[in-house]
Amino acid sequence: MSTENEGNPVPPAPSAPPVPPTSPAAPPQAAASDGGESPTTPIPPVPQGAPAGDPYAAPRGPEGSWPPPPPATPSYADSGAGAGAGAAGAGWGSSYDQQYQQHQPYQQPQTAPKKGSGRGGLIAAVLVAALVAGGLGGGLGYTLAKNNDNLGSTTVSASADGGATQVKRAAGTIAAVANKALPSTVTIEAESTNGEGGTGTGFVFDTQGHIVTNNHVVADALDGGKLTATFPDGKKYDAEVVGHAQGYDVAVIKLKNPPSDLKPLALGNSDNVAVGDETIAIGAPFGLSNTVTTGIISAKNRPVASSDGSSTSKASYMSALQTDASINPGNSGGPLLDASGAVIGINSAIQSSSSGGLGSTGQSGSIGLGFAIPINQAKYVAQQLIQSGKPVYAKIGASVSLEDSSNGAQITDSGSGGAAAVESGGPADKAGLKPGDVITKLDDTVIDSGPTLIGEIWTHKPGDKVQVTYKRGGSEHTVEMTLGSRVGDN
């Protein structure tokens, strides 16, 4: 499965597309005055544009054209290198193509003069009279209704100052969940010392100012870069990286001078999630902060190896929650919530289509295949990072092939850098595994490849006992193994 991180650089979101000004009503067409002998009068051209200084003026098309050209369709194009998925130089950005579809000016069809009995002129005169009478009737009706407003009315009007804020949403609705969770999410901007950067999301983990996000969101800010976190109310805080785990794709940052009223999001239990459960994702897709999308849990324990696609990038592995909630570049690090508003995962990766997505000029966006790190794992990693600044990984002490496979995870003949494929005295060695053995199950989970095995091992903690099923020479064996530990990403 090919996945991509989506914490790429995103320029500030474009302003809202201009709204065409309301055009004044065209005056009624003049009636023929000589019995239909004169041609039909062309409709006067509709006024273009907006008054000078109007910030919402619609873009003007060719002289005399109407309607004005529609706003351009957003296309997602490269905008430079960045963190995580942006490190490859294929940045996620949003831009408006300044090209508008041209429309031919509208003109009233010209008809040749006809000679007749004058009936056309009579009809035109009657129509004008009807329009005038209708206008008078409407005006009189409005005046009478206005003057008798205190006499009782059968119409019901919304309160002028009520608005959506006055409408109460029942607990458990998407609106209620979003309203409660949004104040505890932040939009993260990471910038490296050379000016490159990206945008992602995070959420409040505790009252001390710790924010949980993805490693690839903050990667640009490491080694002297700049990091900021902005809340939905517009308050922005400088932040620093407390710890990051590249393999897990989890990072913790801390706000400098955090506010005293931080409200951590409640953490759910990702083990209890079921396929079909409702999901709510919050993030800043393509720089559009505080965006809420919904969907369901599409699958559990989905083996995912994600990276930014660059030659120097190291993959992150997860046994992910799959969701069809719309997740796009910028959603990285944001919370995936259940229907009660509890965090069940950290949005981390998306499956991209080969077509290049919307606009077909850059990286694609959501195709309904998003992946989140289960919160049970992310919570454990975050607590480690806060305590020591370094991640701790469970391990079996054996090197396995990372090639796509459907038969299992094969132990290689040699390890990285010429080291032994099976670590002497390690868990695999103590359990009797050797190079060439193919691991097919870890406890009750079927293992179809090396990345699947790694992702499944990392859902456990060092010291956990697991059952390992493997094949050697056509025979199947099962052994118990106590997982070891590795500190740090190196």
C-alpha cells in the first residue's frame, strides 16, 4: 500500500472568491408606438463591476459581457519543499488560477420589422400596463403591510440578532462535538532555518501546554527552526519540540507561556473502536484552519508504512485506523474523534490516487482513504516523550525484508550495515529464529509482510509476551517471545 504523509507546506489560504454584485433590475422594454412597425428594442447592457473601492467587486470580463466570469477553481500545486511529505520538494499548496472562462455578451435577438394589424403593439401596451399595475399593487401591498405591522401578522421572522449561536445543539451531535473540541485544537506552523516549512494540526494533551501532533509536522522546526501554534480564537503561541518519534510519527511540542485555561481533549480507547463507528476529523487541510469533516471507521489494524517519498526519508509504521472522513494535507497531527468527542486517533497519512487529484497539477487530496495512529499507542509514545524526550520501541531483534509480500515477513540474511540479521541474545535469537524464517502471525494477527510485522510489534510495549508463528522449510512453528526494547530513532 502506498501512502503519503500530508503535512506539507501550505501558503496562507486564499481569500474567499469574490461575490458578483447584485445587478439592478433592467427597465421594462419599451412598447412599440406605431402598431408594431419598429424593431424590438435591444436590452440595455447590464452594469459591470462594483462601485470604486468596493472590496468585494467581482472580476470584470470582456466589455459588455454578462454574467461576469466565475471565480477560478482551486488547483493544488507544488509550492516548495517542507516537512514530512514536503521534504521531497513536492509541497502541498493552494492557489487560484487567474484564468476565467469567457462568456459571449448577451444580446436581445433582433427581429425583422413586420407589418400587421397593430396587434403586437396592443399586446405590448397591455403588458406594460400589467407591469405597472403589478408594481403599484406590490408597492401598495408592502406599504399596507408595513403600516399595519402592529395589527397582527401571519408570518414568522427569525430574530435579527439570534443567529446560529442561539440555537442549542443536542449533546452527541456533530455540531456539539465540534463546538467542544475545536477550542482545544491548534494549527501548527513549522519553519526551518532556511525558510522552508509546512502547516499541520495538533491538540491539547494536558494543562501544562503539551500539544500532540505528528513527527512529520514539526520536522522542519528541528535544529533551530521556528514553531508556532494558533488556536481557533486567533491567539498564537511560540512553541518548542519536547520530543519526537520518527518511527511512530508522533511528536510532542510545548507552548511557551501557555494560557491557564487549557482544556485537554478526552482520550478514548482505540481498542474498543468498531468498523462503522462515526468519526470526526479536525484539522487545517490545505491551510484552511479549524475544518471539521465526518465519516466512519472503515477498517482497523490496517498496516501502513508512510513517508514523504524522498530518497532520504525513513518510513513510519503503524497498525492504523482507516477512515473515510475527508483528510487532506494539513490535517496531519489533528485528532480523529468518536461520536462522543473522545480522541481515538491522530490523523497521519492518506492514500493518494495516481491521477494527481484536483487540478492534476500537484499532490492529490482526499479520496476517502485516511489513516490515523490509534490513540492507545500515541498516548504511550507521548508520555514517553514528555518524560524523557526520546521514544522507546518494542523489538524482536531481527532484521526483516521490507519488500511487498503476501506470504509473511522473512528474516533477511544480513542486517543493516552488515550486522547480523538475528541479534545475538535478542528476543528472536532466544526464541530460536534464524535467517530465512518467515513470520506469518504475531498472536492472532496475520503477518503478510515486513512492514506489517513492524507496525504490529510497535503496538506492544517492551516486555510484552507474544506468540510468534513462523515457517521454516515448509514446516510451521509457534514460539513465545518476550519483546525487547530500543531507545531512540537511530
